[in-house]
Amino acid sequence: MPVVHVNLWKGQTEENIRIIIKNITKVFVDLGIPTSAVEVIIHEIPRTHWGIGGEQSSEKIKE
Amino acid sequence: MPVVHVNLWKGQTEENIRIIIKNITKVFVDLGIPTSAVEVIIHEIPRTHWGIGGEQSSEKIKE
Amino acid sequence: MPVVHVNLWKGQTEENIRIIIKNITKVFVDLGIPTSAVEVIIHEIPRTHWGIGGEQSSEKIKE
Amino acid sequence: MPVVHVNLWKGQTEENIRIIIKNITKVFVDLGIPTSAVEVIIHEIPRTHWGIGGEQSSEKIKE
Amino acid sequence: MPVVHVNLWKGQTEENIRIIIKNITKVFVDLGIPTSAVEVIIHEIPRTHWGIGGEQSSEKIKE
Amino acid sequence: MPVVHVNLWKGQTEENIRIIIKNITKVFVDLGIPTSAVEVIIHEIPRTHWGIGGEQSSEKIKE
């Protein structure tokens, strides 16, 4: 506890993945939760598979 | 708001992905929610990783 | 983008919920993502419904 | 297949829940998927527990 | 690792919740994963909020 | 009903995937739920994308 699922567009750098895990964990550690208890699971989603406003995000970028 | 996660078997056509995003968004727009507020995230799952009735879906298809 | 689902034990203070939302959002803003694009959804789960090591967390606390 | 998880603000009418289930199912039926195969699971989230732009949605409404 | 999310109809007995956590954990322990590493999170969903075949499960039961 | 999402590290054998689906389904069948009603969806997550204790699991293994 806690378990955090992060959904992001595909194509993140390894460095960003590392930072997201480290900093989200810190959010909970700052509230008194033990570091070892925090799990962060990152799901990378292709922009074609992420719709915003009824359109694929991959299309929005082309515009 | 809302955030919709769709889990589907892997191997959808680009066209189907586009239609799913467009039409699920419309479900909420028809209820008065602004188009721009709707997010649809599609997770494609290999049939080997989707169990129905205790069996991999990939096995069911072979039968 | 991104959409973050946080699963936590039930019984968080309003203040902690506020801080979690604010600080997880900041993790992404620090990576250059616009503040308005970040959604954080918090699911509070009763300890009876959260198993760790095969036991309900509610039992672990009694021990 | 498919399994759809819908996350929405708490306080939906029974009628809206009914319509969301019916119409999301139709999106897949229109693509040739059998009606009986579609599962739609709706998670209602209190506005205090849904952050957009770093703030609780409940606060945004007060503004 | 692993993290398991179970979605079930609301109204489970405490005993069933206990058994589900214990037995799902055992599935992974039997594969060589340490007991302490397994997390099982149970989400109870009202039957009104769970659609199968385009209808609320609560309606199916009435039939 | 039920719908079970399993999150696991990437790199499972086909045989383990098969066993996980079969045995998690059995947990519910033993409680009186019909076999055909159980869906198990397995999400394999790269170790770089799974944080425990603020670090990528891929780093923990190197240590």
C-alpha cells in the first residue's frame, strides 16, 4: 500500500520513467508511508490508443 | 472526466480503434458532457493473456 | 495525459487526499507536462479488501 | 471480451448509468462483437478524490 | 509483484473476501513467488454499475 | 463476473500464464461461481516500468 498505476503516452525516456517512479514514491513517503510499501506501475499506451475529445491523440499531433 | 479504459484482444484494426474512441466519446457527449473532457484509453491484450472460463482465449479459438 | 490511478487504504484525511493530488501532479509538471493535462483518480479500498501476503490487511493490523 | 472500466464522478442518476451501459455495449455490437460478450464496469469516484490540474474537482466547482 | 485487482459484485461475505485473498495468493506462491510479494485488491461493484450484454446485472437478476 | 486484472513482470512462460488463468478461475469456481463467468486479464509490465521502494525493479535485480 499504496499501488499507483500511471498511464502515459508511449515513447517516454528511461530517465523520465526513473524520475516518475522516484518522485511519486516520495509523495507518499512525505506523508509517513514507508518507502518499501509503495508500488508504481507504468503503462505506456500508443497515441493511436489514447482518445481525447473523441479523436486519437496521434491525430491531434498531426494537426 | 470521464476516463474510460477499454480492454480488448490484440489485433484490432486502426479503423476499429478510431471508431471505438469516437463512439464511446459520443455516449458521454449525448449525456451533456463536453467532448474535450472524455478520455478513452485502449489496452490491447494478447489472447494468450486473456482467460475466459479458465482457459486462454487463444486455446478457445483453436477448438 | 497522464491518467494516474492511486489505490490506498480507506480512511485517508481530506488533507492527505489534497496533498496526494497536488504533489503527484507536480511530478509530471516538473517533466514539462501542462498542469491541466494531469488527472489523478484516488480509489480508497477497505483494509478487509486489500490482501498482502495472503492475509487481509485488517488482520495484519490486529496482530 | 471486451471489458470496459468507466470512471465517473459520483452522483450519476440510475438512468444515466443504464444509458452508459447500453450505449457503450452498442459501440462494440456495431463492430460485430456479440452483445453477451461485452462487460461494462462503472466506478463512481467522489469529486474530492478526482484531481484535475493538481486540484480536487470538488474545489474547482466551488470556484 | 504481482498486483491483482479483483472486480466483483457488491455483497460478498467477509469469509469469501478472506478466501479469495488467501487462494489467489496461493496461485502465485505455487509458482515460486514469495507470499509477502503478492497484493490482492478487491473492488466491490454494485450490480447496477456492472453491465453484461448491454443491461445492468441488477436487471438480469429480476428477470 | 468476476473480472480479474493481474499485473506481473514481463517474461513469464506460456505455461505460467496458462496456470495462472486456470488456478485463479478455480478460486472463484470453488466459491460457487460458474466457470464461464470468470475473466482473467494478464498485463505484463517491463521491470523498468515497475517501481518498488522508489526504484525500478530492473535496478533492484542488478544489485
